[in-house]
Amino acid sequence: MEIEMLYTDMRSVLLNYIKTKVSNNEDAEDILQDTFIKVALNLNSVKRREKLQSWIYTITRNKITDYYRKRAGLANVTLQEEFAESTPEQEYNDVTKDLDCCLMNYLNQLPEEYRDILIDVELNGIKQKDLIDKHGLAYPSIRSRVQRGRDKLKAALLTCCNISWDNRGNILEAKEKNSCEPPSSKDCKK
């Protein structure tokens, strides 16, 4: 009887919550149903009744996550199969191949106080907090220099390069502007 009361009390609230995370109404209903199936199967395992609502929300969030994982997996498999079938064997053309060299040249032109910290964080993968002793700076100063260094590097790149991004921020294309030559670009392979 308790599951029926829970369903009656929480159905509309949970469904609205799910709909804020999932755009398809039928999928939202399916997630709600899966949530209540799990609640019904495991309701007796909840020892503290005052935590019941948060437990149900946790199940709901997990079901939403499962939904997106499943969709991503299916989409990935489908797209990979379609891509393999429809794409002739050819060499991948990296439209950003010159950007690496250009980026390194601009990075090397940054003032030492920014360059060394950016190299440690971005290229060597060292956590900012781990650089406190190495650079003899407080953590907020390290964070600040990383951010300023990134901004300076971005400004330099955008001054001399035309860069196109997709809606997720991935670089689609990078071309040098005719009016600008990156420092030491003669070292880059053309």
C-alpha cells in the first residue's frame, strides 16, 4: 500500500523533474516507470523513512543518467557503423595540424611568469595546488596566473588566427590570417 501512496504523492513532481532533464515526454514517462519499479522492489531496504524522498530522487537521477548513457552508447554504435559503411578508406585530414606548432610558439612568447605555470598545468598535467612550492606562490596567485596566461595566449591566437568552433567548443578549423605571422612559424611544418 505504501508504494501506491508514494506514487500518488510524488508522480507529478518527479515527472516534472525528469522532463527538465529529458526532452521527450515518452522517455520521461519510461524513466518515471523505471524509477518506481526500482522503488517498489527496494522499498523494504530503506531503514530511515525520513530519507525516503531523497532516496527516490537519487534513484530518479540515476535512471536519467542511465537513459543518457544508453542513448550515447546506441548513438555511438549506430554512427560508427554508418560511418564505416559510408566512408571510403582515406587518410584523416587534420584541419588544425598547424595549430599545435603555432600554439607552442605563442606560448613560448608569453612572459615567464605565465609561460612556466601554463606549461606545468596544461602540458605537463600538474595540478595547480601542486605548483605552490615549485613557484613559491600562494594558490590564488597560481590560479590567477593560469587564468591570465590563458587569456593572453587566447588573445595572441585570435589576433593572428581565424579559428572556427563547433557548438561544444571543439576546434573545427584554424587558419593563419594573411596579415599576421606567428613568432618562429618557420619552425612549423607546412
